[in-house]
Amino acid sequence: MEEATFTEFRNHARRYFDKVAQGETIRIYRNGRPIGDLVPVPARRPAWKNPPGVHLELKGLRLGDEIVSDRDKGR
């Protein structure tokens, strides 16, 4: 983790934001005390791209399979 004083951060913000965009974390100090961490936002996948963890079933029928079946029938 890189560290910077508030003044350094203010004067070179672009450089620090570029480092954060590359995945680094920057700790900012003011008067010798840490006041915050500048951290990258984690990459997120849309929920619909995640593999299903639980299959919904109703009376032995898997809901996902039924939806796909209904879509195929409509073609």
C-alpha cells in the first residue's frame, strides 16, 4: 500500500488516481494521521452472468428448464 500526505495527494491527484485504477490502494495522511484509504472499486459481473447456485424446483420440475422449454416452443 502506498502512502501520501494530503498535500502530495492534492498536488498529484491524477497520478494517485491512475495507480488506484491499476488496482493499488493509497493511504492518505493529514498532520501525520491516516484519514482515509483510496481503494479501487471491485470489478463486478452482472448477476445474470453468474452461474446459478440454487435451482428452483416446483413439484420435481426445475424452473430454469421449464423457462427454456417454453422459449423453445415459441419458435
